[in-house]
Amino acid sequence: MGIISDNAQSHSSSSAPAPSIFSCSFATRIFSDVAGDITIVVDGESFLLHKFPLVARCGKIRKMVAEMKESSSNLSHTELRDFPGGSKTFELAMKFCYGINFEITISNVVAIRCAAGYLEMTEDFKEENLIARTETYLEQVAFRSLEKSVEVLCSCETLYPQDIAETAHIPDRCVEAIAVNACREQLVLGLSRLNRGTESGELKRGDSPEWWIEDLSALRIDYYARVVSAMARTGLRSESIITSLMHYAQESLKGIRNCKERTKLDSGTFENEQRNVLEAIVSLFPNDNVPLSFLFGMLRVGITINVAISCRLELERRIAQQLETVSLDDLLIPVVRDGDSLYDVDTVHRILVCFLKKIEEEEEYDEDCCYENETENLTGSMCHSSLLKVGRIMDAYLAEIAPDPCLSLHKFMALIEILPDYARVMDDGLYRAIDMFLKGHPSLNEQECKSLCKFIDTQKLSQEACNHVAQNDRLPMQMVVRVLYSEQLRMKNVMSGESGEGLLLSSQKHSSENPSRAVSPRDTYASLRRENRELKLEISRVRVRLTELEKEQILMKQGMMEKSGHGGTLLTSLSKGIGRISIFGGVPTEGKLRNANRKSKSRLERKTVRSRPESMF
């Protein structure tokens, strides 16, 4: 009896190597003095064989021969359809029946195991039959190594019929072996890092990714998804899973560049494959945060290949969870369709809606915890801080998309009004974006300009912005009047010594006006939270004003030094400091500052002569 070995060198060396005994020729015989008595055809190739060694190990052939005898048929010619691995694998199985040595390898073990199952080469017919031999090889060689388990799983992909490997449960066992070996590798790597850290006095974390991540990229997406799910189930680190997902996406989603390349694809097959890959990867994301750059990259690809709506919404939801750390370049998502605006504003709007919903849920949870436990919680402060960061990012985004002539006023206003008032400490960024929109859309009528400028809170504009508003001909006259009125109130408050305490006094006055109204404890707590948020916002504004005053003080000191050193005047020094260029296109010089109010009043008088504007106060 021949021996099946794992190494080619273990073949029997006492006898000369046997010649090739199987071929396409029907006249080929196993022995020259014994004629074959059965012909088996596999994939169009004929094999002239002998019944006795075959029926001794193959249950399927034994049943076929028995059926021939019962039917008194002298036919000894049969065909095996859909044989696993084709004619080459059948030849190896026949060698085993004749006791001829051959080598079981990682590349052929799956085909041989499936062929043995197809031929029913079990222990019921012969001990140490081919199924047992291949199972021993899988358990003792293949499944003990992560790399070999991946190779075996890859060989399952090319085997025909495709579901034959599932019948033997080989993919499932490969998946479990890969997951277990990956966890073992993680444990060994962690212990080695710990030992290095103990010896050197420091422990380095987040080293280069595990070596097996690149090997998994060779798997088909369905097998890869099963492997990742098994890894997460067995306790592999989320960081390793995310790194593997990013590497697999980078390798699998190559070739998607722009619309012109997509039109060259044949019948959309490639696009469908990419769509399946992207949707599967998104479904495999762990609960931990995924890098924003990767999420935005997946979202851009998903928009290009038109993935399912549920997949896009999941990507947008995950982006919204960490929107406060996003960059402006990430938000500039190009539009795929021709003739539309340059950037995908609708997607950004949905992301912002998800972010605000998350903030609202966290605030409600914070209120419930504080109400029930009567303890101070920092979640509200963190939510407000995140909201302020997103407000600054959105102002920069609005300013970036504002010059687009194809951007509609409706979409632009929708992005502005979705953010609450307390999301902005200062409205300078919002004013800059609106001014750029007005400049890029000169066809807007006066009513549309008014509806757009109503979002600007003149009390939240800096002195620099107010000076720019006073000379901006693109703004409606009511906007200029509001700014002048706010500046007048601000100067009055400064002269009278009032500060951010006004808001607190007004809130106290409001509460004292309704002493008899019954209010529940939860409503009281919510009202206090709103007042606290408004006070924090007012404190932030006061700090901004304080910074401006400090800058003016520095300019005054510089003017005094120049006066003592060069004979210059303090007024000249201050005018030089105020005349520096700003983000609004340059702060007016001293002469322009003196003429700003006169110019605004002249514009107001001319506007009044034409048509009397309605009162804005």
C-alpha cells in the first residue's frame, strides 16, 4: 500500500519512480498484463481502471458496480459529473486506491478532501482511507498555522462546484482557525511588547500592524467577512480589525477614480463587485471610532458607485459621532452628477442633523442623570464644547462653498439655520460666509438678501466686522442700521459700566415676573441648564472683548513708546495699529473709520428717499 506524505522526499526510494499511468488515451492500462475492466470519464478525460482496487475504497464506485450487476448490464463505462477538482484531482484519488505515493499539500488538500467525500472514501470501507488522511493533514498541519489556514481558505474559492467545500465544513473550520491563531498572535505580540517595555523601562503601544493583515486581503469578500466576524467574536482587538478593514478596502477598491473611468466598465460587473465589497466592509465596522479620513474616503467611493442608502446613512452616522474633529477638506465632498453644485451639500446637511441629534440625546441623558442622582455631570460642558467646534468648522465650510454660483439660496440657508444660536460665540465667520455668498450671487433680490442677513446677530460681531459691515454695499440697508444700533448700545453699556451681567439680570427679572407659575423640578432644571449655557456663551463673548481690549492696550503702549522715541503722536500709533489688514478684506484706515458712520447715514438717507424701509427694531 502506498503512503501519502506531506513531504515529497518521504516517497519510497526503494523502487524506481512509476511512469505516468493515466492519460487521455483509452488504451492506457495500469499494468501491462492485466486489462482494465472499467472506464471512468471525468471532465471529458477517460481513465481505464480496474474495479477491484476502486470498490475496495470508494463507496460510490462500489454502488455503481453493484447496480450494473443487478441490471445484468455488461457496460463498464461511466461518467462522474461535477467532480471536485476535475481530472487532476481524480487522478490523485485513483493513485491512492492503487497504493501509489503522492504528496498532499496546502494547495491540493481541499480538492482531495472534497474528492474523497464525493467518492465516499470513508473508514467503513477501509481503515486510514483518503478522508481520514486529508483530515489528519488539515488538523495537524493546515489549521495550526494562520498563514496556511488562509491559503486553504483561498483554495476553497477556486474549487468547483463552489458549495462542495461547504459540505465538508472546510471554510468554517478555516475561519475559526484563522481567528484563533490571530488571537494567539495578538497575545504573543502583547507579551513580547510587555517584556521589551519591562527591560527597557518603557512600553511602546500601537506598533506596526500584524503581519497577517496583508494575507487576509487575498480572500474573497464573503470569506473575509466571515473571518473578521469570527475575530471579533473571539476577542481580537478592535484596532487590529479596523486596520485590517482599511487595508482590505484599499486593496479591493482600487480603480475607482472618476465618472469617466466608470463608464468604461463592462456591463457594470466591476461596479457591482465594488459595491458589495464596500457595503460588507461598512457592516463589519466595530463599535469603536473609525478614522475620519477612512470614513470620508469610503463615503466618497460609495457616492461614486451608488451604494445602498442604508450603507451611506451608516457612514454619515459614524462621521457625525466625531464631527468635532473633522477637517474642512473632508467636508468638501464633490458632486458626481454634472450640472449640479460643486459640493455635495445635502450629505453634509444630513451629517450635521445626525450630529445635533447625538448632542440632543447626550444632553437629555445628562439631564436625567443629574435629576435622578443629583450630581454634577460634565457631559453638558463637553457637548457645548463640541458644538462650538462644529460651529467654527461649519462657518469655514459655508465660506468655502459660498462662491459656487450653482449653490442655491435654499440649501445655503438650510445649513445656516440648522445650527442653534449658542453654537457660535462670534458671528464673524458666519458674516464672512454670507458676504461671500452675496458676492458670488449678485442676482439675488433685496428680499432674499434680507432673509439671508437675518441670521447674523449684530451683537455677536466684533469691532472689526462691524467696521466692514458699515462700508459693505452688498448688504441691505436694514443690516447696516442694525449694526449701527448695536454699536451704539455697546458704547452705551461700556460707558455705563455694564458687562455680561445684563443677561443674568434679565433672566432674574424674567423669573421674578412669574413667581406664582407652578414649575416642575425637571422643567426648572432644564431652564437652569439653558440659562447656564447662555451665561457660558456670554462669558465667551466677554473673553473675546477682553482680548480685543488687550490688543488695543498693546497698541497704546507701542504708541507711547513711539511718541517718546520719535516724537510721533499717540493717535498716529493707534491709527497704524487699527489699519492692519483683516480677513474681511482690510480694516479701514483712520480716515475711513471717521467717515464710516457718515457714509452709512448717507446711504440710509438715500434709501429712505426711495422707499421708506420698515422698522427693524
